[in-house]
Amino acid sequence: MSFEGFGEHAIDFFDGLEADNSKPYWEDNKSVYQDDVRAPMEALLAELEAEFATDFGRAKVFRPYRDVRFSHDKTPYKTNCGGVIEPGRGGGAYYVEVSPVGLRTGGGCFHLASDQIARYRTAAAEEIHGEALAKILKTLRRKGWEIRGDVLKSRPRGFPADHPRIELLRHRSVYAVQVWEPDDVLHERTCLDRVRKAWRDLRPFNEWARDHVGVSEKPSN
């Protein structure tokens, strides 16, 4: 199955789910989710795998069900559908998502374990690797990307306040995001070109994350 765009009812499905996040709504509209959202997402990732998954990771579509075990919000379903190609959590990612907001792409280090944070800061503190990251992020900003992350309010322990890259060192996660509001392109094959171009922008960032942060060595719970 080739990617021909997300279905015409994709955004309407999520608008409805935001208004009525319940099992009855889900069951009544599950076929819309499957045909207009999930199947196109799977097709999109399948077409991008050849370029972005080689020697980097595998593609997957995230489950639509929320993990509510430790959350005050007990609504059962995610109001977006995300897909990713990554070597493992935190070590770089090519991310794409469709939701009522529209189309979102992203990459970098979304979630970092303690050992990954240590490796990230070691690399960011070094002149060569740190300056390389600073230039990568500067280029992404110039192209319209927003750089986000979990940032400490004060300097991290062990680094001087006047370090030339102290702003980078304060990050506990760092990633880039670009969003397009719902438009006709979302429902056309040219949406594939939009995602491909965005992911190509992200390649230097993801390769830096893979080489200097990597996958966590801590056992998962």
C-alpha cells in the first residue's frame, strides 16, 4: 500500500475524540481511525524506512491507548497518532504525528535516562562536539524549527556558570519540532515530501544524538 495522504476524516475523528474520549465513541468510529489515520501512517513510515531506518532503527506506530496507571487523567485514548523511527528511546528519533493540531514532525532526544543525560552533557561540554551541536540547532532554528526540552532553572552540578554552552548543558532533554496546521497537503501524497524534507533537516541532529548520547544502558522497569 502506497501513501496517498491521510484520510479526509482524520482530523474530524480526533476532534470528536477530544470531545468524547470514551469507549463508545471509539468503537463507533474505529473503522475511521483504521482507514483514515493508522493505515496511512503505516504506509507513510513504510515509504520512509528505506532512507531513514537503515543503520538507525526500526519504524513503529504508537498504540492509541493511553497508559493511565500513574496519571490523574484517566481518558483512555490518545488524541493523536504518532509514528517513529529510532534506535531506542533518547538516542535520536525521526517522529511524525497527526492530530487536531495538524501535522507535527520532530527529532532529537525526547526522553533521556540518567546515563544518557551524563553522556549528553559530556559531549555538549566538549569544544568540538558541543560546538557541532550548537551549530546544528542554530541551523534548525533558522529553518523554522522550534527547539524544546526539559531545562534546569540553574546550572547542572559540575559545570561553571560561565561555560560557553551553559544553556545547552541545562537541558535534560532536547528536541526539535515543526508543525503544519491542517491543510489540503495533509490529505495528499505530497504530505510524504513534507515529512521527508523535515526528516532530512533533522538528520545531523539525530546522528549527533546517536553518536554521543545513544540508547540507555540502564535496565528498563
